[in-house]
Amino acid sequence: MSTTKAKRADNGGAKELDVLVVGAGFAGVYLLDRLRGMGMSVQAIEAGSGLGGVWYWNCYPGARVDSPGPMYQFSREDLWRDWKFTELYPAWPEIRDYFHYLDEKLDLSRDIRFNARVEEAEFDAASNRWTVRSSDGSVIRPRYFVVCVGLGSKPYTPNLPGLSDFAGERHHTALWPQQGLDLAGKRVGVIGTGASGVQVAQEAAAVAAQLTVFQRTPNLALPMRQKRLDDDTILRMKKGYPVAYEKRRTTLGGFDYQSLEKAASEVSAEERQATFERVWEIGGFAPWVGSFNDLLIDEQSNRAAYDFWRDKTRARIKDPAIAEILAPTEPIHPYGAKRPSLEQNFFDIFNQSNVSLVDLRNTPIEKVTRSGIKTTAGEYGLDVLVLATGFDAVTGGLTSIDIWGTDGRTLKQKWADGVRAHLGMASAGYPNLLFVYGPHSPNAFANGPTAAELQGEWVAKMLDHVRGRNWAQFEATVPAEEAWRAKVFEAVDATLIPRADSWWVGANIPGKRREMLAFAGGLGTYMAICNESAERGYEGFSIG
Ligand code: N01
């Protein structure tokens, strides 16, 4: 990122538009279609060469979504009627197919510039337009600039000594070769056991000659309970879609279920155990967000949930020493205070003779060598090194674009003192700029397509309102973004979430400011607040 504005000659030949959308994942696609339908001139710019956002980049073996397929799509009947995912939790090729299907239905690609990464954007107060420059040399001057880069568009690679010396194949999961990479018969090392690491490890364990998993923090992963969906099942499920899609607009996480209206602290030990068993059998996120409503608030309830998870998990692992690393007797952080993954056989692979686990808490990495990884316990020879090390999440996608505000600061410079993002969608000093699934929205806690639709709907209505009144400019006010920031912290301070070192609080990136990056009050509540602001004439925004 630059610290000063690049001096550019002129913008002659720049294309003028009503709206420029950045990103062609769920949010970008939703807005491209919706705004075009409102008669606006819109273009999207996408760094990848295909649609899908994270599903374009994360094509590592085993990548699949942790939301059930019926919920992981748009709610418009003309879009779901003819679409089917063949697994309850679809894998990336099928999600990409879904985006191809959307492209056919909605004719999206004609207005998307692929293989172009937006690098710089500057607001010109004289013309009330943004000037947006991209890596392909294009310059676009939209009236409104809508950034939909998601929460995981900036991969994070730790600065491990010797990393560039490694002579084998080395790939970050989010930059996986599009042509694929065969892990069969190879010695594979996976650093990281977040959602990406768990998934790639499950896949690698089945084919690799040797898989070594390097774990720093255990993942309190939950049983996915994957199912194949035959045509009859899909037909039956579709009957419930209209009700489910209505419901998901109002819930905490944008799914068609909520946590129970009961606290674990209020019920008998028998009832608590029976409920834990029941939600465990349902699988998916049910033992987390579909369980008692005090798990993330009450320490004792949280500990009971942890102990249940630990005992279920340990029962699957033969070696007690391995079990203690994967599911320790004492929790490292509260249950669910860091995002659990969904797993299919993650804990079972450690019973295989070709799989080993390295506990980086006790034996940290010293360096990467030409031929593998050296920890304080010894050296592990590798042919392939998989960096499942996550993202500069939530803010990284936005701050890696030089977005210059009216006071001569980039968004990155402004946010060095902490995120200010009114309703998680706008920031003071950056007129006519909105972002979807951004910092201080419910991003981390909300099912992607639901959030894309709801926030997208709100953005579309706001732009329609602005256009209808001929406002040249709108921007968040400083008091409004300060008040929203306080609300974000208030919502999370009531929970156990700050006690875990997670990307939710920026703790995964060395040097990143530690603060809550998502609104934890629930998607339904969040949208009610956003809609109230709209009803009051977009309270919290100044209009010029
Ligand atoms: O990244 P992560 P992710 N040395 O940040 C470890 C979504 N997603 O790509 O926990 C050693 O969760 C780090 O260790 P620790 C989903 O929202 C969804 O897996 O910091 N290890 C951790 O284990 C998810 O939450 C899906 O101690 C290092 C791992 O790398 C989010 O994206 C699939 C290290 C990073 O885990 C991010 O998931 C994939 C170091 N220096 C992603 N630095 C699905 O829907 C980091 N680590 C299924």
C-alpha cells in the first residue's frame, strides 16, 4: 500500500458509470444484478478469472462449505427452483457450478471485468465521482463505489524463517493452483488447523504417503454429518425453502434455526446432557449456535459444552497423547469463542499410520529448510508444504486497496487506530463508498448468501434513495461511526469471545490491532437497526 497518492496524469478515456462493484462473490453478484435491474449502469471488477469469490481461489483438496447447501444459495425462487446441490455440504466444484448457473440465468459476466485487481481509488469532490484504477490499467469513474471483497480475500502467510528456501511445492490454501495438485504418494505437511487446514488434512490423509499436521491451537471441530442428497430428498426440502428463507432473514446467523430458548445453567444435569446429545446428533453448527443460549455467555455452561465436546472427540482417538493435543483436558479458549470447523473424519485420521501430529505449542517451528520443517523436536521431510494459515481477515481485503478519503488518508491509515465503519457499511471521509460483509457488520457470524442478500438489499435501496433525491454525496458521520463502534464492542463484551485469539478479533496477524471486527448481536437484530436508520432518512449519514 502507498502512503502517498500516486501522481497520475489525467483520467482521459476513463469510463463513467453509476456504480462500480468490486468482487464477484455472493455479495458482488447480488448487487450487480440488483442495481442493473434498477436501471443503473454497473460494472463489477474481479481479480480472479471466474465468478465465486472465495470459491474461485480456495480450490484446495477438500474445500467445501460449512453451511448446508439449501441455505448456501440465493433465496429467489426463480434461482432455487432449478438448482440442486448433490451434497448437504457442497464442495467447491459444485459451488462454482452454482455460480456458472447464476451466470447463465442472470447474464452476469457481460458486466464483469475479470483478471483485474482494484489497486487504488480516490474521491474527486469536484465531480462527486470516484476514480478507480485497476491492475489491468483500466480507470473507471463511478458515482458510487461498492466494495464486496469479502472477509477472506487477503491470504496470510507467516514470516517463517527459511520459507523461501523450501525446494518442494508450497501453496497457501487460498492461492491453490487452479489446475490442481496431486498429493498422492507425497510427503505432505499442513501448517494450520483452522477450517482450511482441517479440510485439506482429511483429503491428504487418504492419499499421501505421509501427512504431518502442524497444530498450534486445537480446532474444536464439530461433526459435519455430510449427506448425499437424492432428487426425492431435494424435492422434499424445497417444499420448506420459502419458510426457511423467510426465517433466515431474522435469525442470529442467517440460518433457518436459532439457539434454544433455554440456558444450560437453568436446566438439570440430565436435561443438559440429553440436549447436548441431541444437538450433537444433528451435527453441523447445531452444537454451537443451535444449542443452549448461554454457551457463549456463561462460563460454567461453556465449560460443560467443552467437556462434552472433548469427551466425544477423545473417544475417537486411540493414542492418549495425541488425544491430549487435539482435545486437551483443559480448554485453551472457551468453547465456540473461536470458529469451530465442521469435520468428517479429521480426528480419525490421526489413528492412521501415515498421519502424524506436531504440537507447535510445545515444539515450535524453528525454520523451514530446503527439505521440510525443523521444529524444536526434530526435522520433518516434506515434498509439499500446505500453508493453511488463514487471512488478514475482515479488514485486509479493503485495506489492501489504496482507498483515499477526502482528508488525504487511506482507509488503512484511518483504521490504524481501529475500525470505524458505520453499520459496518460506510466510513466518514469516504463519500459514496459502501462495503458489504465488511468490518463491524455481522460478517463472521452470518451465513454468506443471507448476509449478501440482506445487506445488498439495503445498499440497493439506499442508492435508489440517493439517486431519487439527486444527492451528490452521502457519507457516514463521525458520531455515528463512533456510536456504532461502541455498539459492536458492547455486543461482544457481554460474551466469552474476546477470550480467544482469533481472526474475529484480529489476533491471528502479528502486529494487527486487537479489537472485535464483527457485530456479534445477530444478523436479524443488525438488519433491524440498519432498516431503522433507513426509515429515519438514513440517520447517521450526512448528505450533500
Ligand atoms: O484460517 P484460520 P482458515 N505457525 O485463521 C495457524 C472461512 N473458511 O483459512 O489457531 C503455526 O482459521 C493458526 O493457528 P492458531 C471460515 O470463516 C471457511 O482455516 O492461530 N500455525 C490456525 O490453525 C474460517 O474461520 C471454510 O494458533 C499458524 C490456522 O493457521 C476462515 O475462513 C473453509 C501460524 C489458520 O486458521 C479462516 O479459516 C475455509 C504460524 N505462524 C475457510 N499462523 C468453510 O466453510 C497461523 N497458523 C469450510
